[in-house]
Amino acid sequence: MRLARTEPTDQEPDILARPPLVREFLLVAGLFLAYKFGRQAANGHVEEAFRNAGSVWDLERALRLPGEGAVQGLLLHSQPLIHAANTYYAAVHFPATALFLVWLYWRRPAHYVRSRRVLAALTGAALALHLLFPLAPPRMLPAAGLVDTGQVYGPTVYGQTPATDTMANQFAAMPSLHVGWAVMVALGLIAATRSWWRLLWLLHPAITLFVVVGTANHYWLDAIVVVALLAVALAAFRLPLYARTVPARLPGSGVWGSREGAPVPAYAGGGSGTYEGGVRPAISEAPVSGTYAGGVR
């Protein structure tokens, strides 16, 4: 008998792996609200945030990382490019991640469960770092000499007075969830699809990194730390084997191992042939221990 080969998971969604919609909506919404309120609780540590910013800046120079100003210099050559970068920073982060989860939920349920868990773990770890290590972004650090492109050119999602900004915690630069979520979106889509073009999803985190550094909202180390946290989360929540491959279709039958269309052998009671006298012989469930002609069973 020919064994079934395995094929990629982009044939059809595994409905059995899809969790209840209402429960997932409430869970994701609850996690998002908990994160937003948690960031607000971490607000107000102005002096500590600037001390930490000076330490991060000095560490980057000690590590000989490229200056954030080199990236911003590319943006400042074109005002439309600055507007595009500010818009990408403000408008793509949440919608792209939300669409990613919605698509996975509908088309790749098993991948969705893992991605949701990874994103929740990553976001929780980021919130803990925001509480433990408040950090002013490079646009606020005088030593960096960078331009706050959001305030100068627009659009921006932040208020003009960071210490009293009630909409967002501007001292939560470490780590960069913009970069972390973008990397997870790209890796999740690459794992869940089989198109030769799927590697183009890596453009999303690449553009995001260019944007967050060029707009002076994050340091290089913010991106490095979040990628390290993401690697730990991905290792902790590995993709189930059944979500990676599905059995292939056999000729004239459904998917091997599925509930529908599987061939039923005649000896199991599924045959449609006729028998001598029109009577189907009974099959004994007891083990057979006799011998056969020639001593061969």
C-alpha cells in the first residue's frame, strides 16, 4: 500500500483547531486593555527615564552601533518621505497585527493559537520592562541631536508634553513592540503560507525598523531586545506538528485520516461486493491461532 505523503497547510483551514470566536475576541480585547492600562501605570518616571536614556545611548556607542541620526538623515532629505514614515509609525502598527490575527483565525486556526500566545507573552514581557526600565526615546535626548519628526512634520500619536501625556506612555521605548509585532507578523505569515513570495513579508519588519529609528522613537537596542524576547516566546510556544503538515489525498478518496471520504475495506464491513448465496460472511473478532496449508498463515 502506498503511504500518503504530506503537503503544506495552505490547502484548507483546520476547523477543529479554531477556538470560539466570542471567547477569542474577549480575550484579545482584554489583553490589549490590560497592556494599555499597564503602560499608563508606568508613566511619570521622567528623571529615571532620562537617566536610562543616557545609559542606553552610551552603551550603543560603546558597542559601536550606527548612530540613529544616520537613518534620520535619509528621511530629512524628503518631506513626503518623512510624512510617509510618520504615518507608517502611527497607522500601520495595530491594524497590521489585528488583520494578521483575523486572517490566521479564519484560514490557519492552529497557527493563530500559537501566534496569539506568542504575542501575548511578548507583550507581557514588554510591559514588565516598561515598568522596570522606563526609557525616554532618542527624540527627547539632547545628546542624540535628533528631530522629533512627528511633532515637527506630523502626523504624531503623542502629545507635546510627554510628562503629562494621558494618551500614551512616551517613556516606554524599551523594548520596541512596533518591531516585535512586525517581526511576529512576518514570521507567522511565512510559516502559515507556502507561496514563493512569502519572504516578502519580511519587508514589514524591515520598514518598521527603518521607521522607528528614523523618526527617533526608538534606539537600536530597543529592537535588539524585543527580537531576543520574541525568540524566547517562539521557543516556548512551538507550532504543533499537525499544524505544519496535513495528509495528502489518495486517488479516489478523501484525506487519509479525515472523517469523510476515507476508504473502508471490505473486511471491515464497508465493501459493496456480493458473496456466494448473497450472504456476507461473519467476521470473528477472536484471534485466529490455526495453521494454514504449507504451514504459512
